[in-house]
Amino acid sequence: MNAKEEKIIRLNEVGSTNDYAKARRGEGVPFTVVARRQTGGRGTKGRSFSSEEGGAYLSKLSFYESFPAKDAFQIMIGAAVAVCETVKEYGVTPVIKWPNDIFVNGKKICGILIENTFSGQWIASSVVGIGLNVCNCLPEALREIGTTLKEECGKEVCLEEVIEKLLLELSLPRSVEEYRAYLGYVGERISLLIGDKRVPATLLCVDEQGRLCVEIEGEKAVFSAAEVTLR
Ligand code: BTN
């Protein structure tokens, strides 16, 4: 393994690859952990993430020397664009549902969960967790809203090949322009959940800090992912 090559840990089963990576963060060594299945896969906002065998479940642990916290969205850009580039290689058209979901044909194919640690104004480390539905069988309750790469391709897909492509794509530098090129619903009417209020808006763009820029009743407004949910 040369200095550029990252350590890959492969597990048959784990609670959550993000939790595994976080538990070993103290060792100070970057790695990516890939699991065949997760028994306690986690999503954003405390949700669970279905993780049956056949999907790609991985977490990449990275450490930084001087990464300003204000640029944290760069990490999401890297992950979301890597997933889009990977699935695009299979002839499907992905869109990013801001900030961290990837959709194909109106159904979710991938979720991303990023967990950072901070040291003052700096990001000290990050765990980028990616759950990509490849040829896993989705639970009944998710079949209306979720999809898999196999379903979208209409043919068998090699999980190992998808994981290899994704790992490679994750190692490449990305720009906000690339993220914007995949951003879905631009110019479309959307519904924002602000607290418990649903607010109709038009999606304009995502800024460099990862905030959603919208128009509400003719007025421009900007929201962070902590402030609103895109419906
Ligand atoms: C979401 O859809 O809200 C985010 C889902 C993130 C799931 C991935 S699977 C690998 C990693 N381990 C976890 O427990 N979660 C992430």
C-alpha cells in the first residue's frame, strides 16, 4: 500500500459503518469500511437506513490539517458527485435532492450521512457514509419511494464493480459546479418544511456553503439544511 492508497476494511456485517469508523477515529488512521449488510444502518435526522445484502454500504474516514469549517459543504459535494458519476456509468440519470439524497426517476437510490468533528473553526475529521441501493431487495414499505441500480438498469449489476467505481470516484476532487450540474428540481415548484409549516417555493440554486436558495412569494430566501427540509 503506498501513501496515496487508502486502507479498505471489508466486513460481512456491522451495526453501522459510520459508527464503526467513528469508533476507530481515535487511532488517527484514515480508512474506508465497506460492509455487506448493516443491522443498524443510520440515516439523517435520526432515521434508520435499510441495509439488506446487495447494497453498497460504506464509510470513509478522513483527517484534515487545515480545512475551514465554513467549507464543510465541500465534503458533501465530493460524496454526492461521486455517487452520481458512479451510477451514470450504468446509463441511468441521477439527480441530487438537496442536500444529501440521490434520486433516479423520482425514487431514492442513495443516501449520504456525513459526521464531522471540529477543532475550533476547523474540521478535524469526517466520516462520509454512503448507502447505495445496487441489487438489494427493498422492504415493501420503501418500494414506492426507493429504487435500486439493478431495477433502473433492468439487468444484473455487479456489486463489487459498483463499489470499486465508487471508491475511485470518492478519491477525486470536485467543485460546486459539478454538484449543481446534478442538482434536481431547479426552477421547479417545491415544498419546504420549515419547522412544522409547509411552504411552497421555487428552487433557484445551492450556494458555495451548501445553502438552498429559493424564491417564496416573489422574495429570495436562503436556508441551511438545518433550517428546512425539501419535500
Ligand atoms: C439518509 O438517507 O438519510 C442517509 C443514509 C446514509 C446511509 C449510509 S449506509 C453507510 C453509512 N452507515 C450508516 O449507518 N449510514 C450510512
